[in-house]
Amino acid sequence: MIETEQLILRPWKEDDAESLYKYASDSRVSELALWPCHTSAEMSRDVIRYIFAPNPYSFAIVLKTTGEPIGSIGLVPKEDEHHYTAEEEREVGYWIGYPYWGKGLTTEALYGLIEFCRDSLCLKSLMITTDTRNTASQRVAEKCGFELLENYMYDGTSGKAYRLCL
């Protein structure tokens, strides 16, 4: 578990399926995050069971004030990365529900994850990849000190790769 001023980053639980569905069923979120829009709470439960839960570094972004998961942040599993990573480097992925866009919460969550990766995992660097259209995610990366590494193509989608040396 990682704690910041307003957030708790913790492993996903199956009980979070309704909250996950609430935000992951919004096409404004899924389109820019490049994953399918959730069509049911059961689909969200399966995502928790088979994608989030097996990854020890996949965290629900939970508001301290409500206890509700409002997004996700974590390290992309090695075999699912979108860009080549250097030795002792991992790719970070994140998204947050539409009602929370522009409130600084994703930046706060990323700062918490950076500290965890540096202090607990002893990684040397982190990579973030975004769809070229996802300027909000690019701003989050830049606010947290990531520098543009290059523009690239992944499965026919143009993207931007950012790196932060820890």
C-alpha cells in the first residue's frame, strides 16, 4: 500500500468491480487509455481477477475521503510493455475516472508510485508511454519530471515515450 496526501494506492479487490465499471465504462477514459470500454460489472470483475490481481504492482487509486477506487496506476507487466525498456527500468501505466480529470490526483498518485519504485523496488528508471492524442497523460508525466524520449508507433497507434531516471 502507498499513501499520499489525498490517496491510497492499494491492490485491487473483487469488491471494487462496481467502482471500476463506473469509471472504466466511460469511453472518454478507455479510448485514450487504449483498452476496451467496460460493458458490465462482471467484465470489470474479470479484469480485476485476471489482469490486476496477478500483477503485484497494479494499484487502485482510492480517495481517502470516500474509500472509492477512482482509477488505476502501476507497473505494466514485462510482456505487455508498449516500448523497449532498459535494464532495471519498468513501464508505468495509469488512468483516472473522468470526474477527476484536471484535479491533480493522477500527478499525486504518480509521485507516490515513483517514490515506491525508487525506494522499495530500487529501479533505476521508469518509462511512460501515451497515445499521441493523450495530452493530459503527457502533462502528468512532465509534471513528475519525465522527459520525452521519442515518438514511436505501437500496433498502428502513434505514441510518445517518456523516461524518468530515478
